[in-house]
Amino acid sequence: MKDLIKPLIVKLLTWEAKLVLAKHKPFIIGVTGNLGKTSTKDAIYAVLKDHVHVRRSEKSLNSEFGVPLTILGEKSGWGNPISWLFILARGLAVSFDKEYPSYLVLEIGADRPGDIKSITAWVKPDITVVTQFGQVPVHIEFFESRDAIVEEKGYLVSALKETGVFIFNADDHDAARLWEKTTARKVSVGIHESADVKAGNVRLYGSPLQGTEADITIDGSTHHLVLPEVIGKSPVYSALPALAVVRELNISLEVACAALRDAEKPKGRMRLLPGMNGSVIIDDTYNASPKATEHGLKTLGEIETTGRKIAVLGDMLELGKYTRDEHYKIGQIVAKHAHKLYTVGIRARITAEGALDEGMLDENIMQCDTSIEAGHELVKTVGMGDVIYMKGSQGVRMERAVKMILAETHDPSHYLVRQEKQWTSR
């Protein structure tokens, strides 16, 4: 029965969303890629919200359900059929809403082949943003190859209106080559390569560590960007497309930089949090892919601290035939940037193997079956000045370990991912 009802709900939601787009004709900013989609979407929303009437995808609602739900202004009904009936009933009235947003920021993802192609059959963005791809992208288990994933994301570029703008990451070869998919105007962002919106001198600041700052060059002028409570290049990569968007919409870049500084920082994405006993947590537990994990570990290695650098890494899921090689490579990277390693899950045991082979001592490696077990072990050892980088795929629930060592001054429900009842009851 569930297999019959789900396609019907998707079909009805999509039909209602099409009606809404046809009636209100909002300016659509579509965000895709393999890394940093949600953080980029949130950054774009942060720089627009004080200037235009804008709505964004909630959390990571980026699927065949999530996109129409965002357009309708609804949240998921989860497994409750009554909730879905009410959602569909309210959706019928949205076309007549006189206060409908003039801008939509839609995160559009692909778990399976055809996901984005089906959405772009009816969603035509005014601006498409493509973030980054990893050498081994997340969800690759369900695609024939990494090129197939890039091709799937490319449908959002092909769907651009003729008068639209394609914003892409110049540092990422795959994102850059997608510009062949459209004749729309192109705007590049980046840190390493030449770009229309470029970040330079990316650095950590504060003692104790407080965040990341960078110098942003746009049209020959330089602006100072400060991102408190998050660290590394990943948050900067998320901020750059937002600055490119405000450039297109003639919003002050100084005001936009201030908005990014003051915006609520995303949960579980390179988030700096105080830990127990005077430690510092880098909470990167929203999800995991090889490239994102590598970025996080290298950032850990750059930090100056009087304590130890500890990596707590869970399984990276949905890597298919690349599972062993990528976990092993991450272990090798850990050995270069951390003093101690805690692994969580069967796949992450290969990470421990890689760290051992790279020279990390066996006494500095702890292998755990669950995130709760890892949390118990951390509680015994975490001390003053320790910096703990925590990462793992969503299914490993690494936020449970973060919760166990989070400083008492910080409410987990406010700072950590997956604290809603639908998650905590699992």
C-alpha cells in the first residue's frame, strides 16, 4: 500500500506546485552539486531575506517530495497519512495566496538517476548554482559512474531560462565543465583558481578558536568576510555563491558580508562547539563523503592547540565499489593530521587500517561499533585544549557522540542535527 500511496502523493504535490509557479511566477534560485548544497542554500537565503520576500528549502528538503513541499510552504508529513491529506488540502489554496514569496531558493538533489531530470521538467531556474563534486561523490552507489552523477546535476543547468545566470565553482573541474549545458551567462566563484567572486587569504581566527575569515575580491574591490562559529574552506565555499547572487541582484556586498557574519550557522557542518572539560568540537556530523571528510581533517591539522587533535569518524555510506579504498585513504590522511582516531562502524575499521599503515600507533586508535560507544570512550578521555573533529554518514548518527561531550552550557536541541522527535525516537 505504501508503494502505491507515495507516487500518488508526489504526483499531487507536483501538480499543486506547478499551479503555484504558473500563478505567482517567483524568481527561482536552484542549488545543486554534491558537496555543500544545504549550506550554500542557507547562505543565499541569509543575504536575501532582509531585501526581498524569499523562501528557502527547509533543512535538506531537496527531493521529489522536498521541492514541491518548499514551493507550497509545507513540511513533510513523514509517515502520517492524515498529515499528508491536510498538506494536500492546504496546497490547493496556495495559488490564491496574495502574500506568496517573490523569490524561492530551492535545494535540488539526486539520490537516484532521473531525480533532477524529473524535477527540471517543470522547475526552470532564473539562477542555477552548482557547488562541488568529490572524486568519489556521495550516492555514487546508485549511479553507473561519477560522470552519471555529474550528468544528473547538469539537468539543473540545462533547465536555466535563457535570461538566467549559471554560478559555478571554478575550483571544481566538474562544476566548471557543466557550463557547456547552457548559453546563459556564467559567473565563477573560487578560492584557488581565477574567479569573478574570489576568496583569498582564508584563515582561522581567535584564541581560543572562534571562526574563519577571508578577503573577497569582486569587480576589483575587496571585502572582508568573517564567519564565526564555523571553520575551514568549506563554509567559505558556501558563502561565495551567495555573494555572487547579491552581485547579480544589486544588493550591497558590504551588507551581504554582514548578513553572512550574523546568520545562524548550519548545524553539523564544520560547526565550532564548546566541549566538556575545556575541549573544542568541530561538529561535521550532518553527513559524510570522502572529499568533505578530507577537507575537515586537513582543517583539523591546521589548528594550533595545546591539547590533542582527535578524529572521530563513522562509516561513509553509499560509496559502492569505492567503499574500501576511500575509507583506507581517509585513514592515511588521519595519520597526518590527528593524534588519536576513534572509528564507528564496520566500514570505518578500514579507516583504522589505513591510519595504522601510515604510521599511527595502535594505542592511539579505538574502534567502536556505535556512536554511543564512541561517546562513552570520549567522555573518559577528553581534556583541556583537545580539538575533536566528528564526522560520519547520516545513518551512523554521529551527533549522538557529539551530544555526550557537548558542554553543559549548550542545548543539544538548538545546536545539533537530527534532534527532532522523528529522529530521537529511532
